[in-house]
Amino acid sequence: MTDRSLDDLHPALKPLCQQWLDQCHSRNINARVIETYRSAAEQDRLFAVGRDARGNVTGRTLTKAGGGQSKHNFALPDGTPASKAFDFTIINDDGTCNWNPATPQWKAAVAIGKSLGLQWGGDFPAHQYDADHFEIA
């Protein structure tokens, strides 16, 4: 099940994410967090999409990270979810999702995130490119 709760973000990321949302909304950018914490088992399930049993790519994949390799999988020592990353989208006026990072709304949302010190997945190397992703170090 997809976790969208800001309460499951790392204590250092939660206020930054809220600031990002608030600044986006103050500029009439309808940004929405679509995923925060992801268990290692869920990460492995997503990693398997588009791969055979040996991990070879056979189709369209959803992630390049296996369980425990994503900042979405981070938890505190007591097991409390504390994702160091969140995924987002921009909602168009008609209610559909805008997945195009070349649009003005995306560019503005990304600029806001970077101004808050967030690392944007669109700046990752080509083999790790993840345009709908922000994370902390």
C-alpha cells in the first residue's frame, strides 16, 4: 500500500516537505506528495516489475533500487518509518496528474525544493533519473 503520510518522513525532512508544499500552494502550484515511506518488501516488489527472476530487465521497470537501497526505506532504530525521500506530482486544473518536468509548474516546484536544500531526482545521473523525487542527504 502506498504511504503518503508526512508523519512517516524523517524528522529532518518532514518540515522541509511541508514548507515545500506550502510554498507551492502559495504560488498556485497544486503539488501533491504521492509517496513517503516504503518498506523493503514493497521496494523489492516494485523492483521486480519489468524484471525476470534473476533480475534481468525484460520490460518497463519502476525502480532501480532493491529493498534497503532506497531512501524511501529508511526507518529509525526502533523501526518507526522515517523516509528520507518523497515522491510528488503536480495536479492539473482538470484533476489529472502532470508528469512533465518541462512544464512551468514543475520547474517552479523543483526550484522551490532546491531552495529548501532538497536534492531533486531529476539531477541524478541518467541511469538513476527520478524526476518526481526529492530527498535529503
